[in-house]
Amino acid sequence: MQTDTGYDSAVWRRIGAELGWTALLIPEAYGGLGLAYVELVALMEEMGSALLCAPFFSTVCLATNVLLIGASEEQRQQYLPGIAAGGATATVAFIEPNGRWDASGIEMVAHQQGDGFILNGTKTFVIDGHTADLLIVAARRGGSQGVEGIHLFVLPANTPGIERRLLPTMDQTRKQAQIILRDVRVPAAALIGNQGDGWPILSQTLDLAAVALSAEQLGGAQRCLDMSVDYAKQRVQFGRPIGSFQAIKHKCADMLLRVESARSASYYAGWAASVQDPELPALASLAKAYCSDAYFHCAAESLQIHGGVGFSWEYDVHLYFKRAKSSETLLGDATYHRELVAQRIGL
């Protein structure tokens, strides 16, 4: 996390080439394993527990899903084998300086020029955007509003006119970048799906990413509970372990309740994603909202149980606290997703 890239390239090669994690969701026809979201949820839980520093979420949970949902056969043949082998990383750039996660937040205009397009604008909070080999960029047709007229383009990150800047963030374990596009020429072959039909693809991708992120949050919350219990057994105050005090017991019991409830929400959403259940959009937002609250609560309580040393570099608790906060806002906070749940169930 202390490097500019944000991950160890040797570890990333093992993740892709040896362990095959990057191939998890990709069909066998493109060099993948062809597994389902249930397996991804289990893997993301362990990654969250370990605070894995790697471009996995951006590459697999975001970019790969966009390609699987909306890309043409030619685009899949071109990009998916490289991702499956761990040789290419990718991310999705759609958030702009307005900070909105919905379709109305996409303000960048794609000006059509001949058979291609010209892109100008800024994308921010792009996960691993400073190191990704491929960028999937969202823009809209001039004069369009809301969910209408949104295009998705896949292009190499070294395309002329693209400038990438690493952003300073509170959570150093997940790097984010600002991407500036100045007169970037994009060929028609880079368009994913049909013109103006990008939002359904992106919306479905964000739902799937929310499920994956909820599992990662679950893993982090579980680790916060485990660290708290272990510390409460070892730390002695007033001649006895602090874990024997009722106040500490109550904190740990409440953390356990939230962790197990988060596990139920995340696992059920993962099952829904695997079988393409029609209730997935509501379940994804429900899981993201609950797991966001649960993770941040557990991280904050773990910090209190550890006391002053919890925010020292001697312990890892502060790293989980920072990841919990950044994950809470990533893809929209709990309030945003509760509103989505209400909309999606017809309230």
C-alpha cells in the first residue's frame, strides 16, 4: 500500500497465472474458469479479511462484468483472455467531479466525428485508474439526460489524450485516480453495446459490484471482530483481562450480531447474482447498505476496544477502519442504497 502502484506485481502474477482468480467469472471459451458469483463472494470475503492490495475489484468485479454483460464477441475475444490470464488489468471510469453514482452524474459528452467519437472531460475516484491497462469510460450523447443516451467505450489506457493522476486518499490499501481526457479519439469499434444503451449495462454491473463489495466488507467486519476478541483476552486491566468486563462483552456480542446478519445479506445476494434472480437489484442494494453499516460499526468498535494503540501502526485496526469508511462511500453510501431499495421494491 505504500507504493504508488498500490500492489505487488509478483503477487498479482500469482493471483492470475497460478491461482486463476482473475479467470473466475470468465467463460472457458475465453480462457476462464466459468464459475459463478457464489464462488466470487467467498473469495471477496477472504480478500476483505486480508485487506488485499491488488487491482482485483476494479478488474474482475467492475470491468470484466461490463465486458461479459455488454461487449461484442470481437471485444470479448480481444480483452477477456488477457484478463483471465492475469496479464491485463482494467477498470471502469464513470464517476465525475460531481460525485454522483447515478446516471445523472455522467456529464461527459461523446461528440460523434465520422465513424468515431471525441471525448473531453474528467473522471475521478477511478479505482486503480492510474495503473489499469484498459479503461471503460462512460459518456453521453449531447443533449441527452438521465439514463438515456449513455455510451460505454473500452480503450487502452495509453490512448493519446489521456492523463492519469494518483489521488491522495485516506484508505491507502485501495488506490484511486483522476483521469483527464482531452480530445481523445475513440473508434466506433470501442463502443460497448449500442449507442445510448450504456446505462442498463453499467447499472447491472454496479449491482454485481455492490454484491462483491458487500462480501469484502463482511470479511473486514469479521476480522475486526476476531482482532477485538483476541485483544480483549490478552489485554489486562485492573488485574483481569478486559474481555471479562461486561461493557466489552456487549460490544463484541453486538459486533457478532452485525457480522452474522451481514453474512446472510451478502451470501443471499451472491446466490441471487449466480442464478440471475430478478430481485437482484434490490438484494444488491440491501446487502451493500447493511454491510456498509456493519463494517464501519465493527471497525469503530474494534478501535475503541483496542484503545489508543488501535490507531497506531503497531496494530492493523486503523487500516480496517479506513477501508471501512472508504468502502462505505464506494458505489454509494448506505443512505443512497436504501433509497434504491425503496425504489426497486416500488415504494
